[in-house]
Amino acid sequence: MITAVRLVLGFVLGLVLAMVGCSAPPPPPPPSAPLLPVTHWQALFDETVGAVGKRNGSFSRSTDSYDFYNLAYYVDANVSMFEAIGDAKYADVALELAENMVASARPSASIPTSEFQDSYLGWTSQKSDVRGLEVPLFESYAWRYVTRLLRVLRTSPLYADVAYRDRYQKLLAFTETNIFEKWYLRGAEDFIYRSRTHMAAHWAYIAVDLAGLTTDESRRARYREVVDNIDNSLPNHPSSLRGQLRTSDTDPMAFWWSDVWGEMTGPGQDIAHGNGVISYVVESRDLNAGWTADELGRFSRTLTSVVLGPEGGYPEYVDGSGSGSGWIADGFVKLGRYDPAVQAVLEDHGVQNSQYYATMALNAKILGARGA
């Protein structure tokens, strides 16, 4: 019913705009054929496991936190497959990857090149521009999907198993202390409320998950405060995620936003990094933690009318300009779970990988559960 209403409103708005000399792209039509089933995407994902799994296993055992940045996608993919299929083998992979990262952490005070020299556990990077430093971006990029793993485990049948519950509790304790608390107390305005939309969104993702997982009420209050600040009113920047959102000049039913706080001109957020914003708002919406169905519908419109671009090419920015890669596996693809018409468009997208397959499997599962 919601989809039908959206389609009718889009048609009417298009007619009105045409009469005044401009037009909006039509919404994606309802699927003319049944959506591809979960098993289709599972088969594609499983075909990638050999080489992709080996490479990511190596990343997880690294002491270079930049490798964790690259590992994030495979953690997310296995969590999505577990949600979609329910097979513990996918949860086992994600757990092992996270536990491997934890095993390589060491006290900051034991790292001569660290600027912090405190008792928190962590890692440094060997990436040339940050060599020898502890890097909050690399940690948050990976750990948003570790908190998602914890959230999914907590509500799954696996949590009844004592062995899984013990692993969950150890990973949660490490996350609360050596990821969130560490960077918050080292300086929230520098390391949590970051200088770009997508970087702050990673911390909002972590905080929104931890708010539902922690058993400590004072921690829960802090997590909720961080989420609210990033969503609605940052203490150190002239805007917030919601404050950045504007009606797109390309399509008045879509969103436009800049990645620079307070900036309201230019091409806006680049789509590659915009995935981080979308990944967070989808997590928040799925948790009923503040982002509305209407807002997600407008992000979906951004995807279908702007991000996917004209036939034969993909834009770089959310205003439709530039030349991009079409990579949307880490965020925009997750919007398919809300609308079968969007999922149908995503089935034909030309840039896919293992994370994309896993997310499409979960989208198909959710849409099926809703009777789409």
C-alpha cells in the first residue's frame, strides 16, 4: 500500500512539474516479474568465499588497522548472510574475523609511536600518511559492523548457546571499552563528531547499536546522546546529518546533501563515501531509532533517480555530476529492503561483489517476510 501511494504521488508530482516547465524522473515501476529469491544471492555469495575469504582472513590477523578498514565489508557480508539464511557458518566467520582483530590489539602505552600512551588497547597503521599512528577512522569503519554482528547475535537462537554467549559478551566488553570509550574520552569533538558526514555516521552506527546492547545505563545514556547529536545538533559543527539534507535540484522527491558540515552548495556528497551515511540511517531505521520511513523513501529516490545514473554511466556526486564507479555495496544497496521496486532495480545493477550479494539476500528475505 505504501509503495502504491508513493507511485501515485510521484506520477501526480511529475505532471505538475511538467506543466511549469520542469520534470522529475518517474519512480521505478513495480516489478513485472517476481524478485530473485534469497537462494539466488546465496549461491552467488558462496561462489566468492574461497579467494575473498582467504584474503579477509589475512586482513583480520593483521596489526595494521588499515587492513581492518578493508575487512569491514566482509564482516558486514557474513552478518547479512547469517540474517538472511540463519546458517551459523556465516556468523562463525564474522565472529572469527572480529576476534582475530581483538587478539592483535595492544596497549597504547606499549606503542612508541602512539600519541596517546594510555592503557586502552588498539592498533596502529602502516599506511604512508598515518604510519605508526592510531587511526579512529579505520577502527570505526570496521567496528560499526562488529556492533551489527553483536546486535544480530543477541536476538538470534545462537545466543542461547553458552559458548556463543560467552564470545558475545567478551566482544561487547572489548567494544564498549577499547573502541567507543577510548575514542570518546580521548576527545569526542576530535574523534567522534568528525569533520565529514560519513565519518561521523560510522560512530552514530556504533552508538545506536551499543545503546540497545549495553547493560550499563550510564553508557546507554551516552550512546543515545551521541546518536542524537550526530543526527540533529552537533556540538562542534554548524549542522548535523538531518541539518545537511536538502531537496535535490535533480529530483524534488530525492535528498541532496554535502559531506561538509554547513555547506549547502556544490556537487555535494560523493556517492562512494555517501554509502557510509546510508548504511547508518538504514541501521537506525531498522532499529526504529529515529530515522523515518519517509526519510528512507527519499534516500531511496536519490538512489533510483540520481545515484544509478543514466544508462551506461554512474555519477560521482549526489547531484548527479561527475563520473563514478557505481560502487554502492556498502550502503545504498541496503535501501532495497524497503521497496520491491527498488530491489528490482538493484537486481540489474552492473557493479556487484560479495557484500552486494549478501545485502541483496537480506533485502530479499526482509521483503519476503513483509509479503512483498
